[in-house]
Amino acid sequence: MNIRVRRRGSRLITALLLSGAAAPLAANTSVAGSEAAAQPSDQQHPEILVVGQALFHDVKPEATLDRDAIDSYGVSTVDELLDEVQSDFGDDVDPMILVNGERVNGLQDIGAFPVEAIRNLQVLPRGSAVRLGGSTGQRVLSLTLQRKMRAGTLTGAAKTATDGDWHAGRGEALLTYIKGATRANIGLRVRGESPLLESERGIVQPAPIRPYALQGNVVSYPDGLSEIDPLLSALAGQALMIAPVLAIPAPKLGDFAAVGNDPNATDLGNFRTLRPRVRNYDLNGTFATRLAPWLTTNASFRLTRNVNRAIRGLPSGLFRLPAENAFSPFSTDVALLYYGRNPLSSRYARDNGEGRIGFNGRLGQWMGQLGASHSESRDIIDTDRQTTFGFFTFDDSVNPFTSDLSDLIGTTTDRARSRSISDAAQLSLVGPLFTLPAGSVQATLEGRLSWYRFHSRSSFFASSNRDFQRREQALRGAIDVPIASRSVGLLGAIGDLSATAEYGRTHYSDAGGFDHWALGLTWEPLTPVQLRGSIEESDTPPSMQVLGDPVVEVSDVRAFDPLTGETVDVGQITGGNPLLRPEKVKIRRLSSTFDLLRRYNLQLTAEYTDTDARNYLSSVPPASVPVMLAFPDRFIRDADGTLTTVDLRPINFDSHREKRLRWGLNMRAKLKGGNILGRAAAGESAPDSDSTEEGQAPAPAQGRTPSTYLQLSANHTIVFSDKLLIRPGLDNVDLLGGGALGIGGGRVRHQVDATAALTSGGLGARVGVTWRGANRLDTNIGGLTDTLRFSPLLLLNMRVFADASRFLPHSDWAKGLRVSLDVVNLLNDRQSVRDYRGNTPLQYQPAYRDPLGRTIEFEIRKVF
């Protein structure tokens, strides 16, 4: 390590040396180096430059975000920022997160911090996490925090749908403290959504089997298909098949003749929700500090409560009114059809608590992480269902025209409870094994112990009470081997070349031993070009929840029947399946990164993924022809062939194979102000947070014009093949060729995701575009093949934000105040579905595809 010191201060130098020796090195720069980069040029402070060998010195970041680039996202917290970044890169694997060069337990350790706490963010390529004990498919997100910050943050937002009848609100309060290696944050988040009814989106209801109504209707007894009463028809001069119930004490036959064939009607859309009422509460806290020059610790906790309530229509009853009843004017027995007045509802509540603690230490060149966690969750599902069917009777003394017969319709509430408890401890060691001519061989050794307990109880089915326990013992090892290196002159003609390998074995007390292995190769033939290939295979048994979730049956769930073309209300069964088999997944990846124009940070990326899953685990999707034919016992019909019950509990399909390519262009350029890469990315000295007001992001240098950034990205995903084999002996289901598994249609072959952002000194606008190509679903209605065609879909989202201090630079209350406007689905576009006749089945009405449509959210945020 080379050290150059100006204006020497012995105590400060010693402290920095101890800090640099103790802490792991951050991506592309040592932690000490990054601290030095933040030192001001003010002559009152000694200037120290530390140049060290970084753990990722030979790994080229795919993106580097300085403060201006981070601000361009217009988000409030770290987890929101990382969600946006992962979306830009199309990640499907959780990244490894480094904070000031040290691995944290997970996103919960840093996610609730305000975004102002981050000074710099680097995105390393997929596979880079192997060097710190991660998996081959993981990338690294390395965050560098402000050296000093003390702030309170309040955020409030209101959201509404422009189609009306729906709104949501959220609030957040954060307290943040950062000083060197010590950081703490506590946050409270609250969110609520109003329910959205089917009637509020004009959903057309399927025709009821019988003409029920809240006010009641009169039909013939018992079939309801013939005239009500011959005398009544004769009096009316026509055959009367139906009449409304008249709420008068002693109606005459002539009263019914006057209103015959004009029944009462009830729109069930007023009693069915497209979206439930939602209430979410989240309290979280995290703390980290340095215990010794070689040891740091971090701890976090989180308490959440989520509650929602949906309604699914009204119970119904048929009441026999005998001709001899003293209150009946009819000469024959008739039937009265009523809806119950209280809708059937489903209520879900989840309480969850978790705590984690971790220690990061450094002994020589080896780094170690010891972590432990405990979590508990409780789930309660209450579902109403009707208990009385057929014809109801009532006492002869009851006047059916003045009494509320709907009170006689029996309903009950079933309850399902589950509780899960998990404890885990993990130890990881990362360091050099030995040195080869091309560099050091990095190794990872990891051990994990975990315990799971899962209990579920359900009143839906007598045999659905379940208790599961599982213990896991896992060992894993990984190495990163440099093969060629330009920097040391070994095989420099071929560029930089390295290989990774990992192997792990996990023993499950209830399922036996399972293996995981992976191989990777990274090649940089030229400085602007990086290529990577990997293959990994994992055997995994189903989780405790998938095996043991309580069995729940919900009535009156709307479903499309592809064998009849009808939309019907069915009983839907969900829950766990204890008979599931382990799943084996093999993933092959090839990826590349090309730096085209460094001046504009223009980058071309591409990633090809081949996923092959055996004993593929999935919930039974909503009805489709292949699934119905393969699992007839999961789709129950009555004697007339009408679908009545759908069992969606998970099953094992034989195999699932998907091949896809995602490629795209990304650019982040500074149009004016400073250099192209920005202060932090170029290694320039940034203003020290000590010289700014605590809690605020570093301000531009005095007299400096705010930098203007333009960010553009466009990514295209092409699915070459997506096939599923339900079971041996059957044909493959081509998910790209109309052989979809569920009502959502087949797999989309083409999807384009693009973003554009223009920001300048606290002002910004960001536009996101998603285009999904057309797809189709083959059906077999009445023995005739039909195809439902799903239109392409274009979604346009927009976010604009502004810091008030940009307009009122001398106002104290404007400092740290930001307002933003977020519009989702700006064009209010919804996917349309048509059969060969051009008609839309009821289950595919546009509002079912997207209940909300365009939404607008206004947010106001203040950092104190």
C-alpha cells in the first residue's frame, strides 16, 4: 500500500490506517480511499490520499451513480432506489449489498435510509458476488454513505385513479444518524387503499342462474321456468314468468299482474371488489458501528402488519310460498328469490416480526461475517360462505311481503390460521488461498444452520391441520481463480480472464441431502468489452409454507371456463400440498458488456438465459385447456357440465424450459456543468458533509451551475422458447404458441422497457415506457377450437420532481423540501381480448385486466 500525506497529522493518520486495515475494501476503491476522496480541499483539514489494492480492482462496474445521478431517480429511500436500479438491469436475483465496503445482512439493513445518505453507488456485473461469498447469479451493489448526517424525514403522498372511485395514501417518518462507521435509522411507514367495486368500473356481470334480487322476485315452483300462476297470466292477458315481490301487507293477484315480467334487479357489481381495502404498517430500525479496529456490527429489526378485506357478492335463497299460506294471493305454490343483504367477505391479516444481527471482521487478508436471525409471522384468513341451499321454508305466521326473509339465509365464517418461526445462523469466510502468476485465488467457506417450524389450522376442511418442522445444515465453498491478466503481463494478449466455481450441499431433516454447484468464466479481451458465461444447478425441496399452508376454500370466485367459453362463479381452493417433490433447476447464462462511447457512458449489454426446471413447482394456474385435460380432478363440474370448483393448490409439472435474450443500450451523460462522469465517479474531491448542513445532500460548489444530466435506456427481451411438459406421455405446452397455462394468455415473445430522465440541480423529469407484444390463448369451446387474442400493451409512466430550494434559495423552510408528481399508465391503456367473433368474454373485460387504469400520485417530502 502506497500512502502520500500532505499536512501531516499523526493522530488522524493513525486512525485512518487502522480503519483502512480493519474494513473490507469497497468496489473499485478501498474504503479508506473513498473516505479520502470525500475530504475537502480546505487547508484547515489534512489531505490524505490512500491508494490500495481493492477486492474488486479488476471488475469493471456496469454503472456508477454519483449524487446527481442518484437524484435523477427522484425517489425517497434506498430500497426505492435499488428497486429502480435493478429494474434497469432486469435482475431476477437479489443482489449482494455492500455498505462502505462491508457486506450487510440484506436490504433490511439499509433500505429504509433516506436516499440522501448515499454518496455513491456502483453496480457490478452478475457473478461478482462470488468473491464475497455470494452466488454465481448475483451481482454486487456497493453503496458509499455520507461521512456525517443527522436528519429527520417526513413524507406524505396521496394517490388517485383518474377513472374515479379509488384512492390511496401513504406516509413515512424517518430518523437518521450517520457519523463515520456508526449509523442508525428508524422508520415508520403507513399505507392504505380504498376498495374498488366492480360496479365502479362498469363490469358486466354474468347472467345469474335464477333472477335473485335484494327486493325479491316471484317465479314458478319448483323449476322457475314456467308461468307463475295460470290465473295470474289470465288476469294479465299474457304468460307471466316472473314478477317482483311487492312490499305491501296484503297484495292482490291484480297487483302482480300490473308489474309482471318486470322483475327487480340487483347489480352484484356493487357487492364485489376488484381491489380490496388495504392497510399496511411497517416499523423498522437498524444500527451499525465499529466495535474494534478489525470488527464491525450491524443489527436490524422489523415489525409489520398487513390487513385487507374483499367482498365477493351476496348469498342467495329460494323460499317456497305454499298456495295455502294465508298471505299468498296465488292459486299455486310459487318460489320467492332473494339475495342476502350482507355481502360475503374475505379478510386477511398478517403480523410479522424479524430481527437480525451480524458481525464483520478482518483477520489479516481474510474477512469473516457471522450473522444470526429470528423471525415469526402469523396469518389469519376469515372467509364467509353460505351454509343453506335449496328451498327454504318459513312459518305460516310470517308474512313474506313485509318480513325480511334474507335473514333466514344461513352463512358462516371459516377461519384458517398459520404460524411460522425461523431461526438461522451463518458464518462466511472470504480470503486468498494462494497466489498465481495472474493474481490471488480468492476462496469462500460458508456454513449455515437453520430451524423452521410451521403450524397451520383450518376450519375449511377437517383434515387440514398441519405441523411441520425442518432443520437445515449447509456447507458451501467457492473460489475465484485469475487465469490471465494484462496488468501483470501474464497472457496479456488474450486480455483478463478469470474463472469461478462453487459447490454446496444442504441437508434437510425432512427431505435428505441436496446439492448446488456452479461454474463461471469472465473474459475481458479488450478494455471496453467484458464477456461472462455461467452454469449452475440446484436441487431444492418445497418450502414449509408451500407444503403446509392451510387449505382455504373461497366461494363465488369468478373464473373463465375454456371448455365452454362461459364465465362462472366457482369455489376456489388454495393452500399447501404436502405431497410435492423437490425441484431441480439448471440455469445457463451468457452475458456481455460493451462500452461504446465512454464520453457519454454509452453501454451495450446483452444476456442470454436458458432455464431448465425439472419437477417444476407451480400453483395450478386458472383454467386452461391443457391443465383441465391433464388434471380433471382439480376442476369439478356438476351434472350439467358447469364448472363449480377449482383446486389451485400447487403441483409438480414434469419440466419447464425457457430461453430468452435481454439486450439494450444505456447512456448517462452530463450535458453541462463539470465533467462527464461527475465528481464521485471521476474521483474528484466532493464537498465534505461536515461543511454542509447535516441531513442535506452535498450542495454544488459556490458559483457552480447545477449539472444537467440526460439518462436514456432501452432494453428488449426476446423469448425464443418457452415450453412446459405437464407429465410424461403428453405433448409439450408451447407457451409462445397459444398453449397458455392460465387465463392470462400465452407468454409474450417481445417486451421493450425504456426510460428517459432529464435532471438538473433538484429538478427532474423521468419517463418510463413498457411495451408488451401480442399473445394468444387457445380454447376448445363445445368441441370447436377458438383462439383468444390479447392485444399489445403500451404503458407510459412519468415522474416529475422539484426541490423548493431551487426556486427559493434563501428560504429556510424550502431547504430540504421536495414535491413530486407520479403518473402511472399515462395513456390509460388497457389490454383488450377478443375471440374469433370479435367478442370479449366477461372474464377478460378491460377493467379485470387493469382495475385502476391511470393513477396520479402527489408527494411532498421534507428533510429536516
